[in-house]
Amino acid sequence: MNRKNALSTLLALGLLTTLSAQAEVLFSQANLLLNKNQLSAVNYRGKGLSLPVGTKVEVLKRSDDEVRCRVVDSGAEFKFVSHKSLGKDASALFPSFFSAKDPAARIAALTPEEQKQVKAGELARGMSRDAVLLTVGPPPPHRTLSLESKTWTYWSSKFSTFEVIFDADGKVVSFGDEPAPVAAPAPAPSEKVFHHATANFHFDNDTLSWVNYLKGPILPFNTRVEVLDKGGSKVKFKVVETGKEFVFENDERSGADTWALFQAAFAPEDQAPKLQTLSEQDRKKVSASEVVTGMSRAAVRMAWGPPPPHETPSFNSTVWTYWKSKLVKVKVTFDKDDKVASIE
């Protein structure tokens, strides 16, 4: 190699090194939702693909209108945009969502239960303000002027909102999502604790998946079961009436704690009174494990169970995504009155 070519090569390498060194890598500060490769500063919580808290992203281009980013691990690109209602441009709001500081230390400072909820992307009573921020991100500033406010207002969609309300100690007392399962009181040593199916759950080879694939035989709504063993990724139980044993199985795709998912599927309370709150038509559809247009959210929840959380992180979402199989999805869309508008 002659001197001129060697110099050119060194200069090129130096330029590449400089460009690499200048790459701005940040961390997502909450579980965020991407919709069509876009993240809105309104922070819609109803639908979208999850970008977990702590995800590394590289900033590709900044402007007032948008900030273009790339997910470091996957290479997927998206843009961060604002909305005129917020009164601030994208570049001004971007630091509330992405920072050079890894949020791992903030998560570690939370209680063990809060850490589980943050990882699962689920709100719960008793959570601190910081735990809420890490779980669902900042509320849009045009309705929540201060993070010290008692009430934080979020948008599920362009037409619906929900509130997170804190007490005087800065702990969540209520939120506009499906309440987190309440653990049953600790029983006396000889007392058995029974749970009841909150929906119709399909099984295969005596195994119920957290996905609840919509095929195969069914454990009907309100089936009474007894928990036999709580493992890390499995819960063993038996049906009280028949004595038949089953396994409720979780895996890393859910991003949620196994016991929390089980409690969403099987509650300590008898579910019969909840069924009676439905219309006669909805009760029939629940019994048949069917979902049709016009059904209420509550009826869909009982007929097909909670939608898997990795693509439907909020029960306030206008779209609930279910799986018929590992390859076939079913999307249930709700209208403004929380009735099923379409199933596709």
C-alpha cells in the first residue's frame, strides 16, 4: 500500500470512529407503545407494540417536528412526534421519554412488588409516583400540569381517557384500568383456598397457556379449582368437582409474573354474580365461549379471558388482540360505548 492510500485509509477509519463515538444512545424511561412505527408524546396507552423500560435506542435525527430513533437490539426504526394540543414540540418533550441514564437504578429502588409491576407494565394500587412513571410513562402535560398533582390523566385513544389517582402519601389509590388481582387472605394451615375461573380457558394436554389460545377443550367460566403448587413459570391446580389436575404455564414472552397472570385468570371470589350483571344475550355468548358484535368489554373478558398482555398492555385499549393459534391472531375492536364493533 502506498503512502497516499494508507493515509486515505487512516482518515476514513478516523472518520468512522468519530461518527460512531458521536452516536447518541439513550434508554427508554418507561414501557412505551409504538403504533405504526411512531411514538406520540401524548403517550397513548390503548394499543401498540411494547417498547420495554430500559430499551436502548440510538438517535438518528433530531428536529422540532420529530426525533428519529433506532432500537439498538433489533434495528427497528421509529419516530417520536408531538401534538399541537401539548403546546410543546417533539424535541422539548423527548427527554421525558428517553434519557442517557439507565432506569435500572430507579427500578431497583422500588419495592419488590413494584418492580414486578413495572416489568409487567401493569398499574396497581399502592404504587409510588415513580413506579407509575416507569410503568406507563408521563401523563400528557396539557391535562396534568404537574407530576405533584393528585390526579394524572392518560389517553387510551384519541377519544378516551383514564385517570391515576394518588393519596396524600403519593401512592395509587385508584386507576382507570382493570384492577390488579387481590391476593386472598392467608389461610389457616388446615384451610383450603379455592379459586374460580374468570373466563372460559382453553387447554391442551392438561396445560393452560397464559396466551389462552382460542382452540381445544375448555375449562368453563367460574370453574372452581384448588392450587396445588406455585412454581416460577407454572402453577399446578386441580378442578374441585372432578379432581382432574392441570398446569397453568407462563413463558418469557408475556413479560409478566406467573402468579399475577394466574390470579387474573382464576380469582378467589365466586364469579357468578359478575355474570349476572350482563345482559341475557351476553350471558348466552359467554356460556358458548363466543364473541360477537355488540358485546360489552366485561362479556368479552368472561368469554375469552384477558387478552395476552404483550400486545394488549391496557384493558382500556380500543383493540384487544387474541390468538387462535401460534400463527393466527384475532383482533376485537370496541366502539366509544365499549361495545364490540368488529372482530377480525
